[in-house]
Amino acid sequence: MPSVPTPDDARDPSARSASGTGVEDDGSTRPRTTRGVSETDRVQRAASEVRDATAAGTSEATPGEPSEGAPAGPPAPAPRSPYAKMSQPTTVRNVVWALSLTMVVVIVVAILFFGVGRDLQREIPENSRVDVTASAERAQDVAPFTVAVPEVDEGWEATGARYQDGEDPRWTIRYSAPSRGLVTMTETTAVTPALVQDLLPGAHSQGTVDVAGTACAVYVGEGEGASRGIACSADGAAILVHGDVEQEELVELATPALEAVRG
């Protein structure tokens, strides 16, 4: 590659000739200044273009992003999906917690809907009270006996009244006793052993008791805490009062019931 002339060589032709860059070795004195300057310009222009391209590439690069040709780092981990977290194995503790919460909800719903056993202090809502007199008037139109509507003392609440027609007609009134026990008065044409076993399964006779001047049979069911019953007959009708209360309360209801039958 020919030497690039310096500014001093351009001012001193004799120095350029002595260095061998201005004339040929064959003794010719023809200057080659034009060719040497042209190649120098091209080299300088190329170097300038390289610098411009490098500066442009550096300014356009986005901060924080690797430039083109730079080695790429490891990819960033993708965020975990919530469904992936839910797919982890369920532990026994989680199962126990879920079952416990479910049982609590079921118990609360059961308490609100059914109550806790038998509430001894629960009052019957006014709009739920039974009109025994109106039911008895409708039953009297078809009943073969005098339909009894006992005049009970305070503390007794009628919870239901129903007449069953057919070969074995029955007039039934259900009460809540002052002790908050449940007592049922059933009136029919006669108290038969089949009726006693139907209303008091496994019951057996246990003497008599006086009710409004009438000797009435006493029945007691099987097992501890079994229901009791008192059966009385008068004027072509029979009454069986039974429930899970003491005998005194049965007599307390049987007395006005028997008086109602007698008229």
C-alpha cells in the first residue's frame, strides 16, 4: 500500500521525492500526488462512516435491553398461575377444616329451621293458633258422636285439630301442656284394645283413676319415659287422653273433655 503523504511532504517536493512516496523508483519524476490523496480521502471517509454508524446504534439502543449481537441472558421466569397454586396436593388439615366448616353451617341451619330439641319455653305464634271450635263445628256435621271441645285452663295451647271419617271415625286435638309436654285427646265411638295399641304401642293396663266421677282406665307404655294414657267412656263416645307427661296433667285435660261429651 502506498504511503500517505503528510502535510510537510506536500509543501516540500524534494522531501517527498527522497522518501519514495512522490516519484517512482524507475527514475521518473512524474508526481503521484492525486492518487495518494484520493485513497486517503476514501480511508478517512470510511472511518468516519464507521464512527457515525457506531454512534447511531448506541443512541438508538433501548436502556435495559441487550443490543443486537450481545449474548442473551437466561429468560425471566413466568408468573405462577393461581390455578397452579390450587392444584397443589391437599393436606389432611385442609380437609378437616373444610368438613368442620360444613358441619358448622349445617348445624346453624338446623337450629334455625328445626330448633334445638323441644323448646320448653317456646310460645305458639298468634297467627299459628288453631281454631278448635270452627274445626269441631265442621266435624259435628258428619261425626256419629258429640264432638268434644274441652274448656282448658291457662297454660294449655291447642296445636292441631283433625277429624278422620270412615269406619273408624276419630276426632283428635293436640295440645301443648303447661309442662310443655305434648298431649293428645282422641275421641271415638269406643276405646278398643286395637285403638290403645295404635296410639300407645306396647301399653298395658295399670288400674283406674277417677275423672269427673267416672272410673277411667290407666295405660302405660313400655320402656322408661313411655307415654301414659287415660281412657274414659260416656254417652256413646269414648275419650283417650295420652302423652309423655305425668298422670295429673292427663286427668287435668280428660276432665273438661269428658264434661264436653256429656254436654
